[in-house]
Amino acid sequence: MAEVASGADFPDAFASAARQAGITAWVVSASGRHVASSGEPLTSEEREDLAARALTWSAFPYTTRGSAGGQGRALTVVPIRTKESHPLSNWLLVCTGDHESWTEEEHEAVAELVSVSVLARSRDEERSLTTARHLEGLPRLLAAQRFDEVTALTRGTGDERAPEPDDRVNVVVSAMMLPEPRVPDLARRVVAELVADHPGAVVTGDNDALAVIPVDGPEDQARSRAEAIRAELVHRARVLDGGLLDYRLAVGLSSASRGVAELRGAAVEARHARRLAELRGGRSRVIAGAEIDSHELLLASVPEEVQTSYRERLLGPLLEYDRDHRSELVDTLEQFLSHSGSWQRCAAAMHVHVNTLRYRIGRVEELTGRDLSSLEHRVDLFLALKLRD
């Protein structure tokens, strides 16, 4: 406790304390990251399986067996709860053995390991919160293109070994939890957990969280490294799915950008990707700007109320007609556009006569006031259908 309180390296202090107590133990994060251990680390599969299942348990300590335990050994899991803790951002203490068969001395030793871990986790959360508060003006400064102030603000944050802000290659992450959590600051803490393995990564914001992740290595490999970050965030977010019963987690990533001047565009791209992630649904959804079709990126940048109005104005009459007449005008329109307006190919795909197709498209044009021989009008209806998706 004294060593950790004075700033000692937590993994070293934990390993030493656990070995002295004769306990084989590990500290694992909510997304399955390795934090500390007193022996050989658990495999990534074991850690992630334990973390995912712990999100569904209602009582602790909990003893489990099976694939996460390797060779059927018993593992007892105890949450490391701080004052601001939440299951989606907790750490977990994992010890070998069944807690019901532990001696009183073993129970006391595990309790002390929990206390040391709580202290370390609290210090970690305090550092993260201090950085978030220091950077809370970052989105505003980027939007205003006040790059000199951005440089001054970001200098000295994150990993001291990282290059100066103007020389860094970064990936920006925008994330939000829906609906807005009742627990203050939860989205930022979840994002901080997702990017914790990246040295120098910083997170700010509350429910509209923004993270900047420095990317190491040659600049010509930046795109592949950005894709690796996206794949990692998808993987980590899925581990958290079991705890996202009341919320959805939408995450957007930018392409790799160099220096402060490109950081603004990266933040905009990440935010648009996040809005598309909100539209696509799922408990957790991670989307990178680089993988989005241009029209999807455009739609994601449009305010939700404008999207709803546009969609209802163009498709509302068709949806109402289909409802009242049990027809398939919306589906017909979608098929017609997907076949680039080819009457023969569309009719064959729908197994209807060409005349039937012509009648339906005529009704679509009549109800929407659009001419489907016009490219401009086809684009209007194509975008409305994409908003419906």
C-alpha cells in the first residue's frame, strides 16, 4: 500500500505482494486487458472470457470453472471497486481457488490485494480525469482552428516519450453512450478503457467523448496501423456487450492524420463516423471514417431532425400507401434503384412482369412527385432509403 501510494509501479508492487502472500492472482480490466499478475499472465482468451462473463454476474466473490480457467481449475473473481466505479470500467481481481474453501488467512490476503488494487485504480482514474479536465477545451479550439492554442494545450499530455504535437501521427476517436448515462462521466471512462493499451492516448469530454491516439512507426504505414486500432476497438467493445443492457455504445474513428493542423479534420471525420454508428444500431458499434461510403459520411453529418424530415417527406407517402394497400412500393423502389433503373433486370429479380414493375414505379412517381428517369430525383430517393436503413 505504501509503495503504491508513493507512486511505485503497480504491476511490480502487485506481483511482489501476491507472491509474498503465496497467492496466484491477476488483475484484469473490464474489457479483458492484462493489468498485473503474480505469475504467468492469463491468455487473452481467458481474460476476455472472464471479463465478459463478470459483466453478467450479480454477486461477488464469484468462483467459476471452465474454458476461462484452463484445465478446469477454479478461479475466484472479485471486483476492484473505486468511489466512481462502474462495471463497464472496473478492474477485476482473479485468484486461483474457490473462495469458499479459503482459510481465514487467505481471505485476509486477498482483501489486502483488493485494497492495493483499489488504490492503484483510484490513482489511475484521478490521472485520467485530470487530463480530461485539462483538455476539455480541445474540441472548441479545433473547431475554431486555433491550432497554436491546441499545440500548447496538448504539449506535455500523454506519454512524455511521444513526439511533439506537430510531428505526431494520430487517430481520433469520437464516442457516445445512448441514452445519456445517469452515471456521470461514464462514456469517457469507457473510452479511456478501450484505448488504455496505447501509450500517449488522451481522452476528454463527458458523454460526447473525444480521444486522440498517437500512432507509432513510419508514416507510410499509418493507414494499416489505423485499421489495426479500429479492429482492436471493435474487439474490446464486444467484450463489454454484456454490460450494455441499458445503453448503446457508438464509436467513430478517423483516418490517420499528421500534426495539429490535420487534427481538426480528423475530429470531424470521427464524429461523422460515430453518428453513422448510432444509426446502424447494435449494443456496441465501431465505425472508421475510411470504411464509410461517401454518401453515408454525408448523411451522418446531417442533424437527426433534418434526416427525419427528409426521410418522411420523400418516403412517408409510400409507407402510408403500402400500409393501407398491403403493397410493396418501397421495396420495389429499392430494387429498381439497386438495378440502376433497368426494367428487365429489376423485373426478373423481383419475379414480376415488366408491366407490373412499370405500374408500381408509376405509383411511386405519382406519390412522391419525383421522376425516376431523372438522375437527380433518383439520388433524392436513394438517400431517403439510406436514411430509412
